[in-house]
Amino acid sequence: MIQKKVCMIGAFAVGKTSLVSRFVKSIFSEKYLTTVGVKIDKKTVTARGQEINLILWDLAGEDEFMQVRMSYVRGSSAYLLVADGTRGGTLDTAIDLQRRVEAETGKLPFALLINKADLAEEWETDERKIESLSERGWAIFRTSAKTGASVEEAFLALGERIIDL
């Protein structure tokens, strides 16, 4: 079985930990817990007929006081950028983080998860910006850690991108 390190990267409070909990344990909690540093979970998936043990590094969120430590990203096989659909600025943070990760690690498979799809009527994200990223080849998923919408699909799609390397 292959083991691959995957980092969860995004702004503060976009739902990275909740997405990992939904994917790994099939649970969602309304309680907000700030990640300090990094939290590591794992789950085995089957992609293209091959088992992959995804080692998920849930990195503390980025805000004006704290930046993602790029040293945590080193050695990753892939990463998931996470933005909060109800906070438009978090998409800009995700785009900036993608540039920084690529500068640090080179090109790696990644996907953008725009979280909180269950609150779509409150979304502030710029659809033209999302379309532009999609046209550039970004894999984009509108997810909900609360309902589970597109969570499994996003992680499995990333697993397939890892296998395709």
C-alpha cells in the first residue's frame, strides 16, 4: 500500500478540520476548535484500483497574525486548498497560498474545496473568479463538512490525481 502526505491549507476558520473529520470519521461538530500547528489523521482510499493511505496534515489556518508554515508542506504528495464560500476573501487567501506552495514545492496535485455549500444563499465568492480558476485546470469542489456534500468525491479525486503522477 502507498502512503501519501496530503496537506489541508487555507485561511482561518474555513472548515479544514471539519472536512477532515467528515472524511475520516463521518462526523460533524458545531463546536469550533482552532487547530494549533498541525493535526494529523489518516484514511485509506482506493483510487484507480490502488489502495492509498492518505496521511492528512490539517494545518493551522492563515490570518493576519499567523501564516501557514511552508515547512509543514515539504514532503507532501498533494494538497487541498480550502476556502469558505460565505467569506469571499478566503478564496483570495487560497489563491495566494497555492502560489506560495508551488514556489516552495513545485507543481503538486491539488484541489480547491469551497466549503459551506449548505449555506449557498450566504455565499460571497466571486463566481467569475471560480470559473477562471476552473479554466486554468483547477479541480474545484463545492463542499459541505456539515452535510457531507462532495467531501468524499473531493478526496477521492485528489487520490486519483496522486495515482496519475
